Amino acid sequence: MRKLLLLSIVLVTGVVFASRLFYLQVYNTSYEKLSENNAVKVVYDYPQRGYIFDRNGELLVSNQPSYDVMVIPKDVKPLDTLEFCKLLNISKEDFVAKMERARVYSPRLPSVVLPQLTKTEYAALSEKMYKYDGFYIQKRSLRDYQVGHSANVLGYISEVNERIIKENPYYQMGELIGMGGVEKQYEEILRGKKGVKYLQKDRFNRDIGPYKEGIYDTLPVRGSDIELTIDAKLQEYGEKLMVNKRGGIVALEPKTGEILALVAAPNYDPSLLVGRERSKNFTKLYYDTIAKPLFDRVLQGEYPPGSPFKTLTALIGLQEGVIDLDEKISCHGGYNYGGRKKLGCHHHVSPLAMIGGVAHSCNSYFATVYRRTIDKYATPQEGIDRWRKHLLSFGLGDYLGYDLPVGKKGLIPDSDFYNRYYQYPKYKWYTPATISNSIGQGEVLLTPMQMVNFTAAIANRGYYYKPHIIKNIVGVDTIPSAYQERQNTTIDPQYFEPVIQGMNDVYNYGTAAYIQIPGIEICGKTGTAENYIKIDGKRMQLTDHSVFVAFAPKDNPKIALAVFVENGYWGSRWAGRIAGLMIEQYLRGEITRKDMEDFVLNGSLMEEYEKPYRDEPFTINQ
Amino acid sequence: MGRKLQLDWITILLYLALVTAGWMNIYSASMEETQASFFDFGQIYFKQLIFIFTSMVLIVFILAVDAKFYERFSSIIYLISLASLLGLFVFGKNINGATSWYSFGAIGLQPSEFAKAATALALGKYVSDIQTNMRELKHQLQSFLIIFLPALFIIPQPDPGSALVYAAFVFPMYREGLNYIFIFLAFLSATLFVGTLLVGVQWMFLLTVTVTLLYFLYRRKRKKKRIRWFNYGFFVIICFAFTLSVNYVFNNIFEQRHRDRFNIVLGKEVDAKGIGYNTNQSEIAIGSGGWTGKGWLQGTQTKGNFVPEQHTDYIFSTVGEEWGFLGSMAVVLLFIFLIIRVLFLAERQKSTFGRVYGYSVASILFFHFFVNIGMVTGLLPTIGIPLPFISYGGSSLWGFTILLFIFVRLDASNYINR
């Protein structure tokens, strides 16, 4: 029996293959017709790509027709190259190189010779194309950007490369695919489905009508339009405020998790990546490795969050019951935890209770709360993991699950992290070794998107919806269910009020008192984050990042946002002002604090960014 | 020694016939009408010709080496082969998204093609060891490890097709005493998987219950004694759980392209110009061949619509179009004769080593043959592995040649000692 198994399988396989071949080749005759020599030509019919609108129905992206000159190398007959090059307006060397590339790709499949002609060029060319066998013009649709902002949100489309073709046979050489932002995320919805036509040809290679009355043809399916949650006015205003600065702004509607604005600076005009100049422009953006315009700082930048993180330290302390609202903790210019240097603090009134602690951003206060939280448990390992569990419930330390194709996890360290870091159990470690986490400066890293998410959760008093950019898919009229599920944090609702009061007092008398906006109750928290850079292996400290998180109005919040300005120094200097302006723009539609607006619009940090590259000593935090 | 080697000429002639048929079809698939000279080193068919000649040189070397060498050095050969697979992660060259190649100037070498022979040698050596008993779980697991390691290194290249080939080694292991339950389980899970996708969870559940019940009644009637119905119930529950997990795996773990491939083969989706493009065009090409085909070099237009892989994995569609049903059947029969011949020779080996190696050769050839022609004729999902001796490619041809001719050498010495 053991000898016969493989033998019988081989024989059965032989019979199966014989029957299959008999069926394909002898019994079923329709294949024969479909492949009649030189009789059938395949033509694709590309549907319109779906439009993109903002939340108020403003059109952001539509389409414009474009024409590609294509070639099937094996059908090319000897031609007057010089005349043809003149017609196409390209050099002979260029033409020869392109033909060679097309031949290497495939002699029998179409390749692009000259992409993206304008309508006028097409008109001039189309009446002469019949003279050149093997060449034809393929109509496609290109993106037509109605706005000059949101490039990081919208993404772009470009020709598929060979790798994509190999992975997904839907695409063929010269076809277009979404390569970033919502164009990539919602590619299949926006794209629709291309149609195919089989044309009967005679022996002179002329089309003589549809093959078999078109029974094998399929119609193209138009791509669906989509509506984004972005508020175009707010987005545009945000990008204007961020000119000559680096960093980002992200604003959410706390009640729904809808992304109102997603500004990454520096940015670029999306129209740069359309048409024949596309590749030149893209190269320029791609190789700017200092300003990194293609790097979405809001989604991909991992930064130490700085003081806004103290709100979470407070919430966790309250939930764990280690601090009373009324208990005052004194600060003698810093927190002494037994290290060589104490954890310094700035000048403010002392002692402070919870609300004042948030308003004045007192380092000692939060270091104390953090230490008690961790030390409540038998071992620091247990305490850290408990602390981490609370933070994870705010969507930190992992991908948030939003619908844009790039992102970073950030970092919320756990006990394993510190055990590795301090080589436990060879060396023991205790809470003070991690004390910087209490003020958002230790090992903790967040993306600006994660910062706004926890701010929204605070605004909602304990829950959030996953941030998302899709408002509606027209025709389907729904969005993925993941964005309709409420995510609850591990903090009980009653603990949020005192922290929110503290954030409100940041504006009333605290670290952002001088940037109040009359008539709007804003809650916010400033942050000033230390940071370092490595150039040629030399580690340098740069001017602090200016960070600000806020939401407004205090009751029934309509907008939550996080603002991040690289090397902007203290929190309210740049980020705080920008946050205030964004809030006023969104809630009122106009700006009353023109002085603040002028300061931001005219201010530039370019000088600051050039410092480390100048090859001379420089001072920071001026 | 000194006597003439008693080579098995039937195997050698079958080999030569397949290689010749392969080259003729590669020539047809890669030739261009505008090509002026035959001797163009850049042309695919010319390169294949060079590969064939170098294979002949390889054969001479393989036959010149003493048969004992292969058994004695099998472990070292296996380790070198593993190292060459690992080395890819450092020195490999990325071609079309996969790092499966070493590049030496104009020549590329794909170590995964040679690893099959090395693994077959190692398995033969291990199983033939006097202390190995394939009926013991420990030894079964250790031989699985020998097979599993190269596959594990090949998957991340990524080349899941080539890694899948190692499943073929289950046949020699079964021959040497592996419990039939492994084969049964593999077959059962494949049936449940495909069945669930085809008819749905409810029907599969009904079917499982019915079949189990019938078997239960049959057993009870025959044995006339109490048998434990509990085991049968447990079996049904396991099957049901597996069936339920299928949808989850299919929808959440598979990627869209994998789903598409399955759906097309199962006939759940008809998509002539989109995802099923390769398979559809391949079926049209084969189907248009009719009884006798269009003749050598005459099948042109349908090939014009192929993706640029027709000379490698899809070479059989050229056979089908130009040589028709008779030509395709000839190739299928050549393969079946070759596999059966190797099986026959394997059974008459005196040493366990030779038998296991021969079985491995037959199984690997069969697996490639089965998956490749199944894919090209639209019976199986798209899994890109070459058709032995026929598909274009130096590493592939050399790899299979080495695999086969080591066995021819082993068999020849077997004959002498008789």
C-alpha cells in the first residue's frame, strides 16, 4: 500500500490533466474563435476617477483629460524617425531610449512613449497618427486640483511601476494608481473599474467593429465620489499660519473623531504632481532631506509630548486614588528624586493643588503624582504596566487606526522596556529612573495625531472615536463601521472636570493667559519639549519644540487640536497662538485678535532651522 | 571498479526529450520576427541553449563522481545549501521585488533551485541512518525539521511558491513509515477549505455530519460491537470549528490578491481582463490549439496578449497553442513516464538512502508538474513555480538536472553492486 500512494496520485493527475486539456482544446471551441489570428484587438475604456469634496461640499479634486502616446513595439513598421520626433517634440536620443525601454518591457504589450499631452497637442497629433503603425493615443483622466492646499491629505496619483503590476494584475503599464493620502487609501473606491472592448480587425489591421457583437465586452464602472471630513477653509488657514515654520496642526471634532484639519508644514501645492513636470517636481521634493516636505510630521513624526502629557499624569493619579483634589504640593524650584540633579521647574506660586498645578504646569506636582501612582504597586514593573494600560486606552502607543496610509506607533514604554534598558535583574531600577515620563519628557513619544486624540478624549470626558478622514462615500452612503464605535478610556468621567478646569485656567491666569480670545472658553495646555539632533555624528541640543493642545468651547466642545512647531521655543509663543487662531477661525469664521494673527503670519523660524547647518556655534532658546 | 556504468537510458532519454521540447517552445515564445541573427547572446532562447550545454557538462561531472560521495557528504551539501539561502539576506540581489538571486555579472544564481536536491540528500541520509525509525514521533519531527528549514528561509525572499514545493517530501516520508494520518489530515483540511469556500459553512457542516454518520453506521454494522460515538462527535466538532475558521482566514488573513486567485479558480468570479488575466489568456491560448495546434512558431496573436512571463512559468500555454491536444498530452505523458520510471528505480534500490532520494526526486518533479500545469490550465490558483526542464531559467534547469542525475548515478552503482 505504501508503495502505491504516489503512483496512484500521479496516474490520477494524468487523467485529470488529460480531461482538462481535452475539454479546453477539443470539446470547447469558443477559445479558438477568441484567438483567431490577428483578428481581435483589446481596447480599454478608463472610467472617470471619483471626485473629492470637503465636509461642506466644496470641490477639492476633479479630473482633466490627458492623452498618452503609446507604442506596441512589435507592430512598429520602419518609420521616418526624425519627422516623428519633430511631431512629438522630443529629441531623437530620447525617442530611441524610450523605444528600447518599451521593447525590453515587452514587445507585445503597450508602453508609454510620451505621457500626458494637453488637449491642443493631442488635436495636432491625432490626425497624423494613422501614418505610424504600432503607435496610438490613449485617453486618460488626470487629476485637476481646485485648491492649492491639503497635498499631504489628498496624496497624488502616478503611473504604476513594474512591482505594482506584478503584485496586482489589474494594472498595466502606463495606468495610474493612488500613491499617497486618500488617493491611496481609497484607491479602489475612487478608481472604479476599467471596461474592455474587443475589436474585430481585418488583415490590414483596421478596426471593423466590435468582436462578436460585443458579448465579451464590459462597461467601465465610474469611481465613486468621496466626501472628506476636512474643513477646507480651516485647512487652508492652518497652512497659511504654518508658512515658514515646520511642524503640524491637527484638529478633530471630538464628538465624532472627524479630522477637521491636518496640516503638515512645510507643504507643497498638489498641482505640482500632475502633468509632465510631475517627475521633475517629485524628485525635488523627494531629495529635500532637510525640510522633508513629503514627510507628514503630523502622522509620522514621533516627538516627546512635553507638558500636555501632564493632564494624563493627573487623570491617572486621580483614577488610581493616589492624590486628593485639595492636597497641595510645594515646589522648591524643582523635584528632588535623589539623582545628582533635581528635576527643575520654572518660577511660580507654591504650593499648588491639582487645578493650579495644571494651570502653572508645575513639574514637581506631577512628578509627585506619577511617583505615587507607580509606587502604589508592589514593584515598579507592575506600576509601569498599570500606568501604561491607562495610556493605551487613550489610543497611545499604537497605530490609531485612522484611514490614511502612513503612521507611527509612538512609544509608551512598559516594564519589559525598562528591564531591557537597565538590564534587570542584573541591575534593579525604581520609579525615579523613569520620572521624566511624568512631564512627557522621558521615553514617551507621541505623534501629533495621538496628542490630539487624547485631547479629544479629555474634551469628551472619557471617550473618543477613532480619527478618520472619510465623511461619506457617495452612492454607498456609509463609512467603515470602525469609525462609528465609541472607544472608552479607563478613567471615570468625574475625574475629568478638575483637569479640564485646570486646562481652562491655563488661559485664565496660567501659562497661556496672554493669548486669550475674548468670548471663547478655551481649555489648553502648553508644552515646551527639549530635543536633539545628530549631524555628522555630533549630537546637538536645538531650541525647544513649541507644543500646544486645546479644545473649545469648554462645555460641549466642537474642536480639539494639537499644534506642533519645531524649535519654536515655549508652548504659547507659536503653538498656543496658532491654536487660538484656528479655534476662532473654526468657531467664528473670522479673527478678532489681529495682533496675534499678524505675529504668526509674519513670523518665520527659517533662521532657527538654518542654525545647525551653518557650521558655527550657535545659541538656542532665545 | 573499472566497469562501465550501467546508466538507465530510459530516464536519460525522457530527460533529453523534455529539455528539447522546452527549448523549442522557449524559442517560439521569445523569438521576434525582426530578429536578424540567430546568434544573439541577448536573446532568451540563446541563453537557454547555453544553459542546456552547461547542463550536459554538469551531467558528466555528476556521473564521474563516486556514488558514495553523495551519501557521505550529504550533510555538508545540505549545510552549504542552507548557508547559501541565508546569505541571500545579505548578498542577494532584488529582482522584481524578490531577493532570490545571487548576481555574478551576467549570470544570476537562485539557490532555492539547488536546495531541493540538497534537502533530498539530507533526508535520505537521515532516514537511512541505522538509528532512525520513521514510525517514531521524535524521528518524524526531526525529518520534518530537515525539510522545514530551507522552506522557512525561502518564504521571506519572498517566494512562497518555491517554499511550498517542500510539502512534496511528505511522500518519501510516508513511504518510509510516516503515519497515514498526516496525509489524511492534509487531504481533509484541503477538502474542507475549498469546500467551505465553494458551498458555505452550513452545507459543509451537513456534509461532514452525514459522511461521519454513514461511516459510523458502517463500522457498527461490521464490527457488531460498541464503538465510542464520542470520538466521532469530537471529529465532527473539530471539522466544524475548522470550517468556521476558514471564512475568517480567507477574509482577514489572506490578502486581496490571494482571495482573487481562489475566487477565479473556484468560478465564483469572472474577470477576464482584470485579475484573472494570466489564467484567462493562458486558457485561451491552450484552448485555441485544437487537436493538433497551430504549428511551431505559428501561434502569435494570442501570445501577444500575455504578461511577460510566458517563457517561464506559463511556457505550457505555448505548448498547448502550437502543438495542440496531441502535443500537450505528449508532454504530460513524458512527465508521467519519467516520474513513474524514477519511482520504479527507487523501489529497486538496495540502500534506503537511494530509495528515499529517488522517492524525493519523483515527488518534487511531480509537485512542480502538478502545480504548474494545474495553474496554466486554470485548475489551481496562481502559484509561480517553473515546469521542470521546460521553463526558461538557468538555475531551474541546472537544479533539476543535478537532482535527477545524482539519482541516475546512485542507480548506476546500485546495478554494479548487484
